[in-house]
Amino acid sequence: MFKDSYQVVGVMSGTSLDGIDLAHLYFTVENRKWNYEIATCQTIPYSLEWLNKLKNAVNFSEKELEKVNQDYTSYLGKTIKQFIESNGLNEIDVVCSHGHTILHQPQNGITLQIGNLPKIAEIIHKKVVCDFRVQDVELGGQGAPLVPIGDRLLFSEYDFCLNLGGFSNISFEENGKRIAFDISPVNTVLNFYANQIQLDYDDKGEIARSGKVNSALLTELNNLDFYQKKYPKSLGIEFVNATILPLIENYSISIEDKLHTFVEHIAMQIASALPKKEGKILITGGGAYHIFLLERMQNHLSKMHLIIPNTKTLEFKEALIFGLLGVLKLRNEVNVLCSVTGAKRDHSSGKIFS
């Protein structure tokens, strides 16, 4: 008999490299209806050393990847252990951790999230559920996005759930199936150009706002093959490094114009991706603070009600949902939907370390 309540630590590190998100979570379930509470939460920023490692790991050799996986697992385990101890979280049922994506090439049967080695459970001294993507890729899926099952179970009152992180991804119900896919890069590109002028990010999008659209670049971006593909589809940092940045760098224009043009591109691709242009859309992730991007989205979706939730949900929704994915795995219940990833079947994914 399964429990009807769980106390969890959810852990997420996204491609935008903001840091490690940790959230103390409560889940309850009654008649298959899930409820949640986000309690203490914290983002631990990466040191410059770790930022450089994570940015460059996509180019590492196999031996270097093994080393960084070992090191990151130790670092992540100690970070989680400190979060649990400093907040006195003695009654935790399970730690559910995404790890950090280094390689994501599902078309080649490859996805790698570091930080998911068995020793993480030894460091934390708690049960751990992690490494959620590999099984889906083995089943012929994209291994992403995984959040939509949480959107269905926790946020069903919204017509759409949109995350604006390193990439944008959307989730919605269509003909009784959950549909979800990655739309375009967001903070992976916006932060890259902010970094070039010694900023971590473009606060509220004010630098982008000060630029202007380069029509030729915007057209080239919108015509990229990825945007013509039907779902299921997903993106990795490889797409940014191999396709997006070289294309933008072909244009001798200011950082302001590059940012402004790319924001317009993001907004246009989001509007294009939605099967209907009215209703309620929940927006989470760091991009929800980009006021200029939200304005451009609203311009292209004039009948859509854009909803920004409370700060905890906005910033820690992915940690929340990976917490739920871990609980579903413990219950041997479906936590990955084939309608989303393109896998052979729905399945219960993740590795359990005691």
C-alpha cells in the first residue's frame, strides 16, 4: 500500500546555468488528485570554476566526462546534504534530482545528465531518485520534455504551461493527450550576449528593448529547419552552439540589436507554437522576469491571458515537478508520457539509489 503524503527535496540544474535549485516539498494524493506545497527553497549559484566546466563539458572527451561526472556528483551530493542539514529536514522520504544536462542528442540515442551516480545517495544518506531521461531515449523517445506529466497533475487549470528557461517549452492537452515540446532557445542565447558586456543577464530585458530588430537575421532565425519540424522534438545546447550563435555572429550588429532581434524571434516562435491563441498560459522560469519578452509575447498573443505565478512557483516549478517525478517512480506509476517524448510507450523512469 502506497503512502498518501510525501516529504521530498526536489533538485534541478537547468541549461541557463543559474545554479542548483533546491526545494523542500510536500505532496499529498487523494483519489489520484495530487496537491503540493513548496516550503523552503534556495538556488545555489555556481562558482566561476563550475560555470566554465559546465559550459565547456559538451566538448569533453569520454574520460574527461567521466571525471566531471564523478566530481559533479560529489559536489551536488554535498550541496543537497548541506541544504537538508541547515534546514533541519530530518523527515525527508526521498531526494529527487535531475542532475545537469551535458549532452542531449536523442537522434543519436545519447543523453547525459551528470550528477546521477550511485554515490550521491551515500553522500546524502537518503533515498535518491534521479537520471530520469536515459530510459526514455532507450525507448526511442526524445528524453524531453519531462515536466508535462507534472503540468497535467498539478496545473490542470491552465490551457498552457510555458517554461522560459535555457530553452522555452510548452505543454497542453489536445484530444485527451498531453502534448509538449521545446520551442526555441531563450536564456542560453540571451545570457550569452549579456555575458559579452560583463552582465550575468539582461535585467528585465532593458538592453534588448534599447536595440532594434534586424529583419534579415529575424527571417533567417525563423526559417531554421527545427521550427518546421512537428513534435515531439527537443533541443540541447548543441543546437545553440552549432546553429544559433554562428548564424547571429554572421551579422555585424550591436549586442542591443542581437538581443532585441532574438527576443522577437522567441516571441514569434512561442505564438506560432500554440494551437490556439486564447486562454490562460502559466509562465515560469527565469525568462518570466524578462519584461520586454513578455510584452512582445503579448503583442503576438493579444487574446492570451499571461499568468505569472508566485515567486516560489515561478522559480522552482521544475524542481517541484522533478520531485513529483521521483515520487511517481517510487510508486511505480507513469512519470513520462510517450505523447510528449515520442517513446514506444508511457513509462516510469528514473533510477532509485538507497
